Amino acid sequence: MRGGTVDHSETTTPSAEPSGYVGRRGEGAEVRRLLGKARLVTLTGPGGVGKTTLATRVARDVAHLFPDGVVLVELAEVRDGALVANLVAARLGLHARSGLPAGRQVIDHLRDRALLLVLDNCEHLIDSSAELAAAVLAGCPRIVVLATSRQSLGVAGEQVLPVPPLPIADAVRLFRERAGAIVPSAFDGQDEEAVLAELCGRLDGLPLAIELAAARIRSLSPGQILDRLTGRLALLTSGRRTAPRRQQTLRAAIDWSYQLCSSAEQTVWARTSVFSGSFDLDAATHVCADAGIAADDVLELIDGLLDKSVLIRGRQPGVARYQMLESLREYGQERLDVTGDRHRVARLHRDWFGGLVARANEEWVSDRQQRWIEQLGSDHANLRAALAWSLSEPGEAGRALRMAAYPVEYWLLRGLAGEARTWLGRALAATPDDHPDRGDALCMYALHTLWMGDQEQIARLLDEAEALAEKNADEVARGRVLHIRSFAAILTGRPGGVELAAATCAIFRAHGLVHAELHPLFIHGVSIAYRDGDPAAARASLRRMYDLAAERGDLFYRAMALFGRATVEVEFGDITAAADAATEALRLDLRTGDQQGMAYRVDTLAWIAARRNEHERAATLFGIAGALWERIGTTPEFAVNLPHVKHTAATRAAIGNTRFEQAYAAGRALSDAEAVRHALGEPAPASPSAADARTGILTKRETEIAGLIAKGLTNRDIAAELVISQRTVSTHVEHILTKLGFGNRAQIAVWVVGRAGTRRAQL
């Protein structure tokens, strides 16, 4: 199964026209040409020259050439080079895999795929970015990398394309577009081409500098903007003559924009630079408001910075979110350093997101669960920044223990168990043994480690957590240890899981901890069914779990309870009830974006199909599940060993190895949308795919030649194969390139592979 699922989609190319894409037709064509002949293309240039805009536009234009889509990874949101591979893995929708570092998992996932990987803003993580790019190029022959950076990556085979400033004519056009969007009558009846040309020349054609200047059109005419810019440039670039002139110009433009802000706007600019990625108004108010800036004034000040192009309004639906370009963010942080306010503001930032995580955990089992999934996902870059700050500041690491531990469901659902484990490991190493949150952190660290398969380390972690619980006479803490022990028992097939889960449920129930009781109820229900053959006891635990979750509006644990019911019924009860439960669980997973849950549900639907003697369908579902298991970093033999092995064997025996492998491969080849429809038993849409639409463009002979090109044959080889002249082959190749709108043979090969994938998906 290719691509991503729900909010883990691999194809992340923007669908809307990028802001500021003016005058880049030539550069765009050159990037496309380089992508046709090289597997690593790096766009370089100073901040504000438009590298990201060019890269995202080109990625959108060439997306159809890559069967597995485009993955955009914005590296500006991380500051730790060790997290580069984790961020790429997260963008691919991968969960941490047992025993493998994130980089290795990325390589394994991409090895047989054909996609464009866009690494944006590499300069501050240049070594880590170069290392990952080199590994991808070496291990994944059909992956193409497009990077943006203020310097080249220095990787063998890299094609570097410096992105130049805009020519004056295009710079003027950009200024007119931006200024006209603010004040439509800004140029009515005015012959200001000479003024605009000089203004844009002063700004060296840098798109960011031009947009900052255009934002002043509300209060100044173009001539007035030029007058002020001309006088200020000489002043503001003095003392920086060792810097390249374009960097001086951008710096001057930012300095000028900063000086044109009110004092309060300047303060908010500096303070909001502490955010990583995007942020909302509530977070900004917490960080920015103080004795000098009233909380009620923050919105107006944010609005002023939006008007001045210092902040950008995000396009996502729901709550408005704001973002700052990296150059402006760096500038704002410099201002925080100048005023000595950086530490205080960073602490406020950490406190806000620490509180956010705490509220999310408190309200996880509620009708606000989806909101928290979306909120934490939107703020994940800020969570990383808050955790990093806590671990870098003396005496603050304790706050990281709880931030990285809860809500544990978020880390698992987003496929970030490996990252959570990393943060917890760092926090545990940096905090004293008697910290009050250490026991919980040890249990959560053990839970994430459980997925890595390190049983010896799990035992040590839980022994330490249990000793702390006994020392503090903390029964709830002891219950958390028993919970992880019971889960480890059921996953590894060791005895005692039923009794441990029952004891855990009793402790949490006695303390009224509904959230904590839910997963142990699942463990008890499934384990008692399979160990004791007691479906009645299993149904009772799973019914309580479902009812507790449903009463509170929870989706995550409702889906898990339904999955538990399906596993019980498929072995001991009503196969129709099993199918209904598994299907409903999958629909809930789609709402929360839980890929881990989806792997379990689809595998269960395969068992059900096998029980119904629908063996072709079962094999296809096993293929769909196989791709999901791979993505979440585990195997069905580990996660659902006995029933998976049993029903896989039955399916193979029923249809034979050849038919099983064909159906299994067809399931793996399905796109995410097709895979979901197949699992739910829904019909495919009537409209043809893009690949099918293009297929009809070529004649039968051209299609045949395109297929031979994809096999690596030269024109001479094709001529010999088809017993025609090389000249005829050359003519056909030119016709193919023209009809498909391609520039080289490599693009033809990519298209053929994508077309084959589409056909497999329709089996």
C-alpha cells in the first residue's frame, strides 16, 4: 500500500499557488531539467531569495512523475540534527521500528518506492541533512531529493542551482501584486515605473525584501517607501560591510520593517520568534502579554504584524494559526538576545506547551479527543522546542519527564514512539532518582521500549519503577507497573497476563481512574479469551471498556474495544459480529488517523475473510495490512501472532502459494484510498485515474516502446527488439516525450512504473 494514510499522507505538495511565485519560469524549467538527470538537486541562495517557494512550486508541477508522490519535510522546525531522520520518518507516516534507528527505517521504507523527497531549509542542520540525503541516494534507487539550503550539501552527484534574485521587471511585478492586494488603487493614475524599478533595484530583487516593502503601501506611496529605504540603507548596512551585499540588503529590509513597527509590535515580533513552526492566538497571548502588553491587545498586534508581512496566516481550517519566515524568526530571536528577554520568553513558551500536554492528557478520554489530536499534531514542532529547552536548562529537565510521557496515546497514534523514547531517555538521564514523575516516565519509557523488543531493558526499567512505587507507598504507581508487565506478557506470550491485567484494572477502578483502566481492560479481555477459552469473560471486560469510552465521547479506545471484540468473535463466536466490530473500528481509526490501529483492524478483517472462505480477499487484505505493519515499524507475528499465523496458513492452503502471493502483492500495491475502500468493502469511484487518462494518449507502438525504455533499453536495443530502424525508434521517442510533456527518458520510465502500479491496484 503506497502513500500515507489520513494525516500521514506522503504526498504533501501544496495544492494552492505558492505566494510570491513571480518570474521564476526559467528557474522552474531548469530545476525540472536537473531533476530529470540527477537524483539530488539543491537550490541555494541567501535567505529571502525564494528557494522554498521555487521548490514547492516545482514539486507540485512534477508530482505526477512520481508514482509514490512528493514528501515535503520542513527542517526549520527542528534544531537538533539527531531529529532529522525522525522528522522525515514522521512525514512518511512511519512508526519507530524495533531495533532500527529512524534513518535506517526511512531507507527501508523508501527502498522500493519512487517519490520526490523535498528537504527544505537544510542550512542549520547541514551535516545531518547531507548524511541522510547520501544514505537515501545510496539505498533507494528510485528516490529523487530536492533540497533548499543557504549552502550546498556536498554530497556526491549533487546538482547545485543558485537561485538568483528576481530581474527588475519581475521584481516590480511582484511589488505591484503584493501592494495591489493591500491597496487596490495604489497605482491608479500614477506613472511610477521608474520609481518602482529603482525601489526594487535597491532591494536587489529579493522577494522577501520586496514583500516587506510592499506591506508599507497602506501608509506610504511607492516614492515615500523609496525615500525612506534609500536613506536607511546606508545607515543600516554600515558596520556589516564584510557580509555579502544581498545579505546586507535583506538585513536592511528587515531592519527597516522592524523600525516601522510600533514598539508593541516590535515586542510581539521578538517574542513570537520563540515559536517553532506555527502557533495560535492563545499561545501567542500567553507568551507575549505582560505588564506592558495587555492580553486583549495581542490580537490587534498580531493583526498589525500580518499586515506588515512579518507573520503569515496559515491556510488550515479551524483555529487560525500564524507562522514566521525563518529569516524573520532569526531576527526576532536576535532582538530577544539584545533585550536579555530570551530565557524568560522561552520559559513561558515551555510552560504553555507543558500545560497544553497536561490538558490533553486530562481530556483525552472525552469528546475533545479529536481536537487534541489535531492540536498536538499542529504544535508538535513547538513541543520539540519546549522539550529541548527544558533539557538544555539547568534544573528544568524534570518538566520534560511528564511532557514526553503523556498523553502516551498521542505519541503512539502519530507513530512517534521512537521519538518519545528518545526524549524520555534524555530526561531520565538528566533528573534525580527521587523526582516525583520518574516512576511514570520509567513506565512509559518501558512501554515504548516494548515495541523495540528489548525485554532485558524493559525488566530493568519496571523493576526501578516498582521499587519507587513501594518506597513511596504509591498504589497507583504500582498499578502502572503492573499494566506494562501485563501488556509485555500478552505480546511475548509469557504467562500471567490475565492476572496482572485484572489486578491493574482493580487498582485503577478503586481510584476512579477511568483513562488508566481502559487499556488494561483490553489486555484482560483478549488474553482471557485466548488463554482460557472464556469468551463470556472477555466480552464482559471489552463491553465495560467500550461503554466507559463511549460514554465520554472517546474514539481511540472505542476502536480498540471493538477490535478486541472482533478478535474474540472471529475465534469463538459470531463471524458477522466480528466483521461489524472490525469495520466500525476501522472507521473510527480513519477519524483519528490511527495507523497503528488500522494495521490491527485490517489484519483482523483478513482473518474474517479467511473464516468466510473468501480467500482471495483475505490474501489481498493481508497485503494491505502488511504495508501498514511495515509502516508502523513492527510485524504481525509480534503484534497478533497466533491468529495471524493461523489464518495466513489457512489462506495459503486454500488458494496455493502463487495465488496468495499475487493477491498479497496486489494489496500492497493499492493506494491508501483504494486500500481503505477495499477493506471496508466499498466500490471504487467511476472516474479513471490520472495514469489511465494519460495512457490513451499514446499509440500501441508508443506504449510498447515506453515499456522498453522503462526496462533500460537504448534506442539501438529497442530497434533490435522490435526489428525496426533506430531512426524510427528515435521518432517514436520524440512523439512520446511530446505527448506526455516530458523532457527525458527517465521521466518516461517513471511514468511507466506508475501506470503499472495503478493497474496492479485495480486487480
